[in-house]
Amino acid sequence: MQWVADRTAELGYPISRSRLSDLERGKRGGLLGLAELIVLAKALEVPPVSLLYPNLAQKVVEVTPQVEATAWNALKWFTGEEPLMDYRLIDGVVMEGIEPEAYAHFEANAQALELLRLHDRLASNYREDQQLADRAWERAGGATSPEVERIEERLDHLQAQIRGVRAHLREKGITVPYVVSPAINRSPLDDDSDEPY
């Protein structure tokens, strides 16, 4: 326990050994603050959400004092991937569901997260293909080759997809992230970024 307290101090947000003990025992007043959650996760080198929803399987956890869900559903709700299912016991059988209005509201708000995730995946693919293109270009001695042409075709397709996602993000009023970090390199796709270089 002491090593965790020491590590939190190293991270700039000391959490005392007695506070850690209270949290571990679930003692009243042992509510975990957001800053504590983040620092503890970093100290333990685990994803923060795994501290909230351990044993990610079908274990039922208390999401709020009156709402229970499986740990997996609670995690997916927390990360904006799925709405929180309402679990009810009907004639001894656990039934799950969600009201249509609640589902529509969740979906509208989760779209922004999904667009950002999609942008991240496409940007990652773009960066990887850019590296492949550079290596293929070198292998071809700086000339074009069928391999270079195939990769450049994929890059063109990825660029079109990325630009489309970026347009949707702007429509929703969301700051558009970089495709390539300006500290590493500039990408023509970042010319429309909301962030200054």
C-alpha cells in the first residue's frame, strides 16, 4: 500500500496510505474523486475505467444507488459505446432494456465520440500507410511502382474518408484533431485543423 502512496506523490497528487486504505475497504467517505481515480490508475498502470468496473464480465455492479448493470455494460456506457441497460427482475427473470427516448438521447450524444474514434482509426491507418509508401518509394529507388501506386490509392481513399469525418465533426461544433502531430510532421489533412501550429 505504501508504494502506491509513494507513486501518487511522485505523480504530483499525493494520496495518503490511510486514504488508500479507506478506498480499498469502501469505507463511508471513501468516495473516489476524479483526480484520485486518474492518479491511482497511472500509479497502478491500469486503465482508469478498470478501477471503476473491475471483473469485466457478467458481474452485476451498482452504477448508481438504484441502478445495477453488468460491469461490461456499465463500462461501455461510461465510454459512450452503448446506452446503459435497465435491469429489472420480472417473475424471477432478469430482463434488460432501455426506453426508446433514452436510447435516442444517448445515441445523439454518443455520435460525437464515435466520430472522434473513427477519425482516430482513419488517421492511424493514414500514418501507417504513409510510412509504407515511404518505404515502398525507397525500395523502388525513388520511382513509381505498382506497390507505390496501390498504397497511394489507399492514401487517397483514406484522405477522402478523413475529410468527410472532419466535416461532420465541424458540423457538430467539435474541435478537429490533428491527423499527424505537428511536432512530428505536417500533413495536408491538418491544414484545416482548428488548432494552430
